[in-house]
Amino acid sequence: MEEYYEDGAKLSLENGTGIIRFLKNPETDDMDFEAICVFTPLSDKVVKISGMLGKMTRARLRLLFKVLLYKGWPVVYAHRLQGRKLPMGKMMEDGDFACWWRVDLKAIQKEGHE
């Protein structure tokens, strides 16, 4: 398990199961979490995020995107519940990922939205 911390957000990432937990109290070693999602690598450059549940704050999303880019996935496809948005993402209108959000992490990094 890997842990990452930044700007009041902390996440744990389990490579074997693909589970990412957003920890409740980033200041402690407590593993209670407030949000969770699952990641599935689709290729060496693309990762899929699904099962996003709980308090998914902007700070947590920023940390998630930084970690995914650090791990080598510059493109993210994410599924959100109906009516939920994904900041910095673009809703795909057709194709295999219709109704999924696409996030180009390198473009975000270049624009300074990290």
C-alpha cells in the first residue's frame, strides 16, 4: 500500500486490488476513510476510475490526479453518478466511453491547474 499527502488531503492506494481510499484525518495514521474509488489500468498511459463514493473534494481530486500522473497515467476516464461532474474533465458524448469523463492530466499540468 502506498500513501500520498498534500494540501490537507491524504489517500492510500492499493496496487493489487485497485482501491484508492481518501483518508478521513490526513494528520494521523488512522486509516478511516471518507471517500473511495477503484482504479483499473487500461494501458501504460490510460487508467479508468470508477466507484467514486463519499466526500470527493477538490483537494482530494487534485491529489488523485497528481498521483495518477506520477504513476505514469496521463489520461483518466472516470465514471460519475448521474448529475455529478468532474472538474477539469470533459464528458465523452460517444464511443466506448460515452457518458464517462475524460481528463488529460498533462494538459491540466501545463495550464497550472494541478
